[in-house]
Amino acid sequence: MLFSTFLESVVKIKHLELSGEDSHAKMSPPYRLDLAEKMKAKSKTARQAGVMALFYPNTKDETTLVLILRNTYKGVHSAQVGFPGGKYEDDDNNDLMLTAIRETEEEIGVAKEDFEVLKRMSPIYIPPSNFMVHPFIGISEKSLIFSKQDEEVDAIIEVKLRDFLCDTNVLTARVPTSFNVEADVPAFKLNGHIVWGATAMMLGEIKDLLKQVL
């Protein structure tokens, strides 16, 4: 989809209600509800994080979404695909949107002046890392040049909107979980990468929202 066409329609999402858990459930790993219930008490003191789903035109004016492949490290989200974003810091002034904006600049080099935050999406709790993640949709009206943070980001992944919205790119994948066992989970296959877990759940809500206006 040409970005000019996308831009005319996407502003309508400002006035739409979020589907939250209904959308999240479609892409939820089968064990997630049990794990979240076990972590219910701990979740009340979860660390907070903000992430950005940033849409922009590529050099051919095709609507594109940027994701990142995280570096391999000793942690539950090692080598996984996610949104640019990260944990809340005191300088964010109790505003998770500022967290998402700051982390977007730090991780992929896109300054806050280069995009607008269009909508706040439903937060999602991640039991393995005890984070409550707050996603936002951002829009840049110009093509972007990325500069990745090498300490955190292995690769920047530019996904065309048409591939993201295509239902054939939703599948069931067998993945290694944080419990050292493999499980069959719903996932997106985007640019050859399997995207699952909390990122897939957030993408699911964004997809459901966009399909109402596009």
C-alpha cells in the first residue's frame, strides 16, 4: 500500500476502541494464561516498559513497519524479534510514551522530531521477565535512515504493510521457550523471521485495528 493512501486512512484509528485481550488471545502461546495466573501477585510490582510500532514510507513510498532482532544474550528475550523500546527510566517523568520515544531513538536512531505518536495500544504483561509493556503506534511521514544500537540490536527488520496484513503470514511455529522446552505457538512469519509471544500478541491487536480502516 502506498504510504499516501495509508496516511489518509490510518488517522481514523484515533477514534476506535481497542480490542485488547480479544486480539491478544489469537496470538497467545497456549501456556500463557496459566503462567500469568501463577504470576498474578508478582505482576502487581512488574517493571514498566514502552515500545513503538513505527510506520513510515520506504524509498518506493510503500508503507513499512520497523521491527528489531535483539542480540543473543543471557535473558528470556534473547535473539527474538520485537519492537524498538525498553524499560522505563526516572527521566521519563511517569510517561510510558516518553519511554517508547526515547528508546526508539536509542535503539534505531529515529529522533522524536521525525515521527508522531498516533495511538496508545493495550498494555500486555510478560510473565517470564515480569514486565508490563505499553505499546504505541507511531507515524513518520518521511523515509527513515536507521542507526542501530549495537549493544542491544542485532538487525533492523523493515516489514511491508501488505506482508504484515496478509493472513497467510500467520502460522503455528515450534519455538524454544524460556522454560527450556519447545512449544507450538501462533506466530507471524515476517521477512523470514518467526515473530511470537508478546510481540505477536501486540502485532495482532495492531493488525485488527488497522483492518478496520484500511
